[in-house]
Amino acid sequence: MHIIFSKAAWRREVNLFSATERKAWVTISEGTRDVDKKDESRVKKIGKSTVYKYQKVSEAAGASAQTAGQWGQCGGIGWTGATLCPTGWYCSVINPYYSQCLQGTATTTTSAGGGGGTTTTTAQGGSATLMPGYSFIRAVEDPNFHKYLQSEVLSTASDAVLGSPSTAGQFKITGGQLIQDANGTPLYAVVESRANSTVMKLKMSWSTTPATAGTFDFSGDTLEWSIPTISRPQNNAWLVCPDAQGHADVYVNLGPYAYQTPAGCADETIHAYTGATATP
């Protein structure tokens, strides 16, 4: 067992001993319970002090070495908790303020020479490999569990829908704009204007020009939309409603989550996912 001291405590305690003793021993008060005193090979007496073998590890280092739980937070600006993930999981940056332990292994990408951009590959039976700085976005509740955000007509300015993992879009948020990469061309998420106060859902679509109203953001890994002119009970509440062709159209839900849900629609929250590929 190692005793963990702050750097200040280490300097204070180590000055009690000779240079030779400082290399391997540090003193702590009698009666401490931090060390097993039955281990005589690690204990000796110097005057009235009990001295134990000690490995210098700062408190901060000890904290950062802790392991987060599955799906737990593992980093982000201001984060002081665990930064390691369980075996078989990796720490994925969702946004600058939130990193999360996700199942699988981190992926690397290569860039084409001469500034030719990033090369991605397609996994067998799956989506294109996720590009650096982007996320997939998917629902996590039935009946749309692990359906992924994309364009109704793939990689074009069309309705925003949830669909197959194999055709999942890739997204980032910049300056409040939710941007889909459409084979190198940006498409911007646009939410329709509210006609009057009785309208309780607003359709989302993709445009070749940035949105002029509303702000997208991630709270943790959850996608939110807000606008100063509309007060919403939950900024992360979405609706998925089928159109006449059966496409799962995405709407902003202006009402409470799972309350007075419009007929035929399903309440959803939708979340960033940064696995190597979009998985079912």
C-alpha cells in the first residue's frame, strides 16, 4: 500500500531525514491507519517516529488514475474526476467540456499528403468511419433506438430524419450551428419558425446556408436547441414523427417530454456517439 501525500507534505516530511533516507522512506505520525504495520519489512523506527517505505505519488496523480464507470465522464474542461476507462472502453471527447467512456477502442485516421484532407474508410456492413472532431447523433429510446440522424435524401438539403446506422450522418456544432458533413460540403440544421403559440412542434431540416435563428448545443452528450423567443420546459426534448412516406422526421418538441405527445409521434432525446462507426 502506498501513502499519498501532496507535494507540499512530501517536502515537509522528507526534510526530516538524511539524503539516503529520503530516497526510500517518509515519516508519518504514530497510530496512522494508512499502512499495515505488521509488514515489518516496510517499517523502522527513527527516534519517536514510525517510518514507512513510500512511493512518491501526488494527490492529483492519484485522483487522475481512478477509473470511471462504463458510460461515465472521463474528462473535459474543469473535470477533476477519473480520467481512465474500464478495459474494453475508451475516453472519447464529446465536446470541450465533456468526455465519456465509450465501448470499443479509439480509432486513428490518416490525412492525405499535401493537405488533401482526411481519409476515412467504411466498415463492413456499417457507416463511414467517424472523422476527427465529428459525432454521430442517435436516439436511445424505443421505437427509434439507435436510429441515426441524417438527411432524408442522403447528403443533401432535405428533411432531418432518423435512419439506418449504415447511412448515418456526421456532425459537429460550431458557433451554435449544427453542421452535417455532406461529402465535404456543410449542411446546416434549420428549425422552422413558430407560426403561433398553439404550435407545439417545429420541423428540422438541412440547408446549404446557416440557420438565422436558434442555437444548438450539447449538454453532456445530449443535443439541445434553444431560442430566446420561446420558453421550453426541456431544451433536449425532441419528437420523431413519420411522414406520408414513412420517413422518421425530426421535430423540436416545444412541450414537456412524454406529455400530450402528438398522435403517431414518439418522444426522444438524441445523443452524440463517437464510436468508430455507427452501430445498431
